[in-house]
Amino acid sequence: MRYIKSLLILLLVAALSSCSKSPVTVFVNGKIYSLDGNNTVYEAMAIRDGKILEIGTTAKIKEKFDTKDVIDLNGKTVIPGFTDMEGSLVEFAKNLNFINFSNVKSIEEVQKLISDNAKLRKEGSWVVGYALNELNFKEEDLLKFDKSLLDVSAPNHNVYIVNITGDMVWANSKLLQTLQITNQTPDPKDGEIEKNEKGELTGLLFDKAVNLVKEKSPEISKEDLASSLQLATLELAKYGITEVHDRTVNKEAINLFKQIIDSNKLAIKMYGILSAGDASFEEYLTKGIEVNYKDFLTVRAVSIDYDGALTLQAASMNDKYKTDIKNTFLYATDEEIETTFKKAIDKGFQFCIKSVGDKAVTNNLNIIEKVLKEKNPKDHRTVLEYIEFISPSDLSRLGALKIIPSVRPEETMTDIGIIKDYISENNLNSVGMWNAMLQSTKYITAGTNFPYSNYISPITLIHLLVNRQPLETTQGSIPNPNQKLSVLDAVKAFTVYAAYSGFQENTKGTLEKDKYADFIVLSDDIFIIDAGKINNIKVLKTVVNGKIVFGK
């Protein structure tokens, strides 16, 4: 009996000793918003092996964990790290090698950037630009866009610029000659090679025609792309992004990510979303979903585009456009949507479908409802992405069908100002119904759509969701002002709700014991600061799996 008591004492001592091991890091003296069910606010966290070992008061954490690795937060605000629901890591990485045109506002600036870059390269090489934003230009300048303007800057280089939405390429004469694109080249399906009234090429290619250029652009070597991807994730970490849902990945990209993860050089996490119709998705249907590869990579979703941007007249709307519609096509048929959704359900993949216009939402809800009745999956978490317009009758259907709505606040706020130029102003009544969608479904997520957007920062999008005003100006008659989100819900769109959308609510999205230590330190308290100043908040630190990947 004495022996058994002694053994029990030894076991108890060993257990207590194990609990008192120093964690990798202790963060103290902070204002830590856990975003748990009670939105509990703590002061300190102890972290070991990438997860939160304990969370509580500074005094308690310091007393329990005797470690030299202590980081003083100096009273700063801490929240869970942001999950960006829409971004392309590979394209963003590639763009680090190209010219960024997002802030360019004149033809003269375009020409100077091209000329300066061409001087650094051999004749015959490629000069590539991205993120050109047509909204930055005066209308009279837009009408002047022509290959001849680029010829002046670099006549002996292959020059092209992709616009910010990725559906237009502006090329010079040399590039058209290199790719043997002439006025006799037929337009590809769902695309246009623009010609002027004389039948001459303008150098502008639209929609699927952009692939005539992008697919022939010289490939970046795997080694260079791997290096660029590492830099890209470090760059995204500056904005507090700890995970990205990427709709543009394929098998090759996933394998490359794994190589970087294996070498411990990937700064943030990735949730891979395969594309319907792509060979990679078909392979994964056989292989099955892949969850949490070395704590950094999950592949368990498939996406399909049904319609497109309002400014391209590609959003499927119940109303007719005011002018002749260039894009009378939809990007996917009902049969393709239904078939892909069924395949996804059968193999446990999440289904995401781009649905911009109100007619698109109605149509896709009809298909989803039909498939759900037939398949009756337990937990499908289907996402309707890019929702910009929605009919009142469809709001309740979102909740009834357990759909997760995902929005792009920047695009919505931009389109609010120009809707009347494209379609009846009555559509302003159904635009950006953020709060109504949240009330119906209890969830709403958002994405920056980098690199095809003006803003990478989720803080900027939180500002838009909360204030429902453009960043540069204040408009007195923004439609549906009651559709703003509270600061808490806007933050949850990038944390709690985003984690749920990725089936990750048990491991991330909130700061709680045993969850991943993915969090950010902010310059100001986002829940107290004046709402109009949210966009002024800076990310001071970004921590992923307990490791500081940005900040000191």
C-alpha cells in the first residue's frame, strides 16, 4: 500500500513537472480579444508547439510559466489572425517580378514605367505590368488606349499590361507580332480581340482572349517562383493575413507549396480551392481531400464561376443592361454546376460558386436546393462567392439552405457609384445586403481578391464593411445604410466566420486553449477607435503557429 502511494506521488509530481515546462513563447500585458463565445478579453498567452497552451491574466501566466522568452505587448490590442477568403498566392508571387500599375492614373505614367523597365532588359525580352485600374483614368484617356502608346515606350520589347480584374490585356505591336496575333485571328470562345473601325488591331484583348497572351508569357522557373512565394507570404503577413483561401491553385502549385512547407519557409497558411473542370480536381476526386498538411495546407474545396463583373456586363441580373450587352454568355451551365456539386458532395469537398448578380443567386440557389434534397449531406458549408446583388426572397433561402455568403466590399462600394450607368437605379435597393445576409445565415465572409484589387489589407475591407463609404470621399446617399456591419461582425468575417467556412472552427478563428497561435497585434483597439479611423490602424506583429512572421 505504501508502495502504491509513493508511486502515485511520483506520478503526480511528474504530471505537475510536465505542466510547468516553459512554453516556446509567453506574450504578456496585452488586450487580447479571444472572440470566443463570450468575447472574453485576456492579458496574456503561453504558447508551445504552435498552439495556445494557456490564456489568462499576466500575473497567472508569469507565475505558472518561468521562461526567458517573454514578449511584452505594452497594452496593445491582439485579435485572431485574418483569413482572406479570396486571393491568389501564385499570381501575387509572380507579380513581384512585374510592374505594379494599381496607382497609375495617366497615360504618361504608363509610358514612363514601361520605358524605365525596358531599359533594364534586353531587346526582345518581356515587359509585363499588372493591376492597371481603368477607374483611375479619365474617360478620354481610356478611349486612347492603343498598342501605339506602348510602342513609343518600348518598340523592341514584348509589352503587355493586365488590368486589375484580370479580364483585359493591353499589348504593344511587338508582342502581337511575336504571338502571331493578327486581324485575321479569330476571337476565342467567350473572348474578344478588339479591332478599330478600320479593322486594325488596337492591342486590347478581353475576357478569354487574355489567355492568348498570358499562356504564352515566359514561365518563371520553379526555383524563382518558390523564392517569390516565400516573399509573397511574408508580404501578406504585413497586413495581418495568416491564411488565404486560394481559388487559383492546381496540383503543381500545391506540390510547390508542400516543398516550401517542408523547408519551413512558408510564412502563412493556405486553403486550396480547386477549379471545376481542371484536371487537378479530377485527380483529387480520386485522392480525396487533404486536411492540414504540416499545419499549413488544406485542400478540400472546388469552385466554379457562374457569372462575372457588373462593369463587364457579365453579372447575371434580372434587369436588362442599358446598353448592348457584350457578354451575353455565362461562365458555366446549370448542368456543369449540378454535376460539379454532386461530385464534390460525394467526395467530401466543399463547393464554392461565384454569383454576382441577383439572377445568378436565384438560379444557383435553385440548383443547390435540388442537389441538397437528393444528396442530403450532413455538413456541406456551400459558399456563394462575390454576392453583390440579392433579391429579398433569396435572403431567407440562404439561411434555410445553410449557405455561407461571401462578399467583396471593395467591388461593391465601387459599383454603387456607377450602377446607374449600366442598369436601372432600382438595383441599388438590392446591392450590398451584408447585414441581411448575416442575419439570415449567422455567417458572412469577405476577401480582398488580391492581386486583382486596389487593397490587400483586410483592415481596409473591415473599414468598408463598417462605414459603407468609399475611402477617398464621403457620399451622403449610400443605398441601404442599414446594411453596415458592426465592427465585431466585420472582424469576425475575417476570423471566426472564415474559420467556420473552412471547417476550421475547432482549431482557429478564436484565441483559446489548444487552438493555433495565429494572431496579430494592432496599433489601436479596433473595437474602441472611431469607426471612421479604422483604416488608420496598423498591424504591428503577425504571429503564425506561435512564430512571429512580421514585426519585432
